Amino acid sequence: MLVVLPTPAAVQPWHTAWAPLLKPVAAIAGDVVCNWGETLWIWAQTPGSPVQDYGMIWREADGKVLPRLAGCLVVGEGEVFLASTAPQSNDSRYFGPVPIANLQAVAIPLWTWK
């Protein structure tokens, strides 16, 4: 599922505040999210779901230290964790879980390609 949200203050130096973010939901309440070896890993609580590698967690961008996930967390009730496998995605690995109430819309792709 893709969602739209305002740019969190923690990452506004790397993304303009007036343009919202469009991000996929990677984890929901109860899922475990970890920064393990500078890589984002997600363990979904759905039976049979594999552990997913979402790629690098960068330490800096444009010469500035990025805020970032440290260790592991369990996504809380009423929250989602937004992450993409796209390289250098500006997502929850840098600004943390997002309250569902902060989401502005669900986006439905009309056309996709690879």
C-alpha cells in the first residue's frame, strides 16, 4: 500500500517541506524493524512471512549526519513503518514510525512498470 504524508521535520533538510512524501507501508503494528549491520531488516508477524532486507541505512547526506533508526523497534498500535527498497529512499529508517493519523491519503497506482 502506498501512502502520502507531509515531510517529517527530521528530514526536511533533505526533502522540501512543501512537497509531501509518497511511500510504501513496509511494517504494521507488531512487526519488528531493525538496523542490523547498517541495513534495514523487517520481520513481519504474519505467519510464513520472510525476513525482508530493505537496503542500506545511510549515515549522512549532503555532508550532514542523518537521523536514523538505532537498534530494533516493534511498530506500535496506530503506527506504520514506511520503507522502500529504492536506494537512498528518504523513509522511516530516518524519521521513525508514523502515526496513522498523520497520513494524508492512500495512493493507488494507475500505471506501473519495471
